[in-house]
Amino acid sequence: MSIPAPSVLQPARCQVIPIPEQLLTLRRQVVPILGRLLALRRQMVPTPSQLLALRRHIVVVLLLVLSASCTAPPDRDSVSVVDSVRDSAAEAEEAIAAVDDAGRTVTLAAPARRVLSLVPSGTELVMALAGTDVLVGRTRYDEDPALAHLPSVGGGMDPALESIVVLRPDLVLMWESEAQGTVRSQLNAAGVPTFALQTTDTSDVFSAIERLGRLLGRDSTAKALAARVRAQLDSVRAAVVGLPTPTVLYAVGVTPPMTAGSSTFVIELLGVAGGRSVFADIQHGWPTVSLEEVIRRNPDIVLLPVSDDPAVRVTTLKQMPGWRELPAVRDGHVVTVPAGLVNRPGPRMGEAAAALARAIHGK
């Protein structure tokens, strides 16, 4: 028996499946198998280029297996099994991309499943979008008891890089600042994708929800979360209609006095809650101001964000020279709010606005 020369060997053609329902059934069977294989491979944490190569190899094998039993050439107007698998593979291989707050396009081969956030508000966003199971670590500032079992990588601004790499994250969230540039470069050099956040105002938070939802493969969850936060803010805004609008000093610090600019999320939430910053003319950032200027502007209320014993903080302020002469302090109009809630631009902004409204209006 002679073996035909290569020139006369004919490539196999896939048989046409003229019944759409059969085609859809086969597609539903093949695509989950492909997805499970890719999920198993992702547990080994390959680089994005290796993962894409693996997917292509799997698709080629599937095509060869399917074509081995095919004989009839496809009709031009019909859909073949190979076409269906090729379309499904193309969908599976489509990269996920989002632009971070450093202006960089961050591309992932698949939705992030091992996430580390060096920003506490970012940690809360991830939890709201995908739960705690996708988080592989935490910082010392992540105080939620649900995260206590996770290994700590230190501080958000000065993390232990070796600890991060050992955790094998496929996405690290970090604050966008010049100081973080070195950390980001070192992580990128180690093959760890990073996504920079700079949530200054409330619109930045909603943008972060959308983009992180995309990178986590939770677009619909992100839309629902954004809608829920907006509804909470609308509810607080409606509740304070017709109430007085006192002037407020949001005292981030007291030695020296530090407050928040009117374009920050905190002062935006203060406005939602029915208050007005006594330093509304300062637009940006978290400025340091003089105690003399605080006394001159004479706020109706001093809001003090605290993370420890509120009573001790208020008592201490009342005893401090200069502060004790301020009418709001002297007359008992110093109110504390939880710093871990109000100072974090994340999914709990609605709760923060409600806390500010209670502090301002006493109900």
C-alpha cells in the first residue's frame, strides 16, 4: 500500500450543520469546556502573553478534532461548527482594558480574580463589586473584620514589594501620585499589572466603579452599585430640604488646622447633607489654614472626623489654646463623625452623607 504524496492529500472540511438548534447546542457544550480549561490554567498565574498563547493552542486542538470527522465542504450561506467555535474563541480571547487615573491603558487577558488594593477605598470598591474572595491581601489600614484573615503587605504608600509578588495578584490597585511611581514601576517590572486611582470628587468615584467593574468582569454589578449610591445621595439631599444651612469647618487636622477644598468628595457630601464649608472659597486639595483665619470665619459647627474615642478628642479640643476661644467649640457645637466612613471615597458615600446630615442637623 502506497502513501499518497503530500501534494495529493486534501485537507478535511467540516460538515455543514444546517439546523441552528444543533449548532447552538454544540456551542453551549464546547465553550464551557474551553472556559474551564482556561480557568484551571489561570490558577497557575501565567503572564498575559502566555495565557493568550494557551488559548490559541486550545482552540487549534478543538478545530483539529472537529475537522477530523468532517467530509463535506461548507455551503457559502450556511454556518459551520468551525465558524461557531472560532467566534466563541474570539470572544473568549477578547482582552479587558480600562484607562486608569494616570492615563495608562491597563489591559488584562481575563477578568481579575486575584486582586490586591493598596488604597482602602479601593478595597471597599472591590468588596462591593466582587466580594472578598477575589482579594489576596490587605494593608494595615483595611479594618474590615472580613479581611482580618488576609496577609498584610504593610502600608499603602510603602508596601513590602516582596510580599506583594509572593501573593501572585493579577491586579494591584494603588493611589496615583508621584511618590507611588517607583512602586508601580517595580511591580510592573515583576509582571504585576497595576491600576492607579485618584478619586478626588464624587464623579471620580462613579468613574472608578465603572472601570473596576470592567476589569473585574462585573459590569452589571457596577451599574447597580452606582445606581444604589446615587439613590442614597438623592435620599439624603431630599431629607434636608428646607432645613437651615449652617457654616461648617471640616477639621481634618487641628495642629495645625487642616480642612478640605470645595471640589473634594468630602465637601460635596457636606453640601448633600445640608451644610456649607466655611472655606468654600478654597477649591482644591486638603489645605492647611491658620487658626486665626478659622476664628475670623467663625463656623457654626466644627466637624471632627475621628477614628478613636470621640469624647476624648472633643475634650482635648476644648482645652487647646485658640480653639477653646472659638464660639463653636466654647458653645458645644463640635460634632464627631467616623473618619473611616467619611474620609473614604468609595461605595459607602451614601452612608457618609447620611452621617454628615445627622451631625449637622442633629437627626
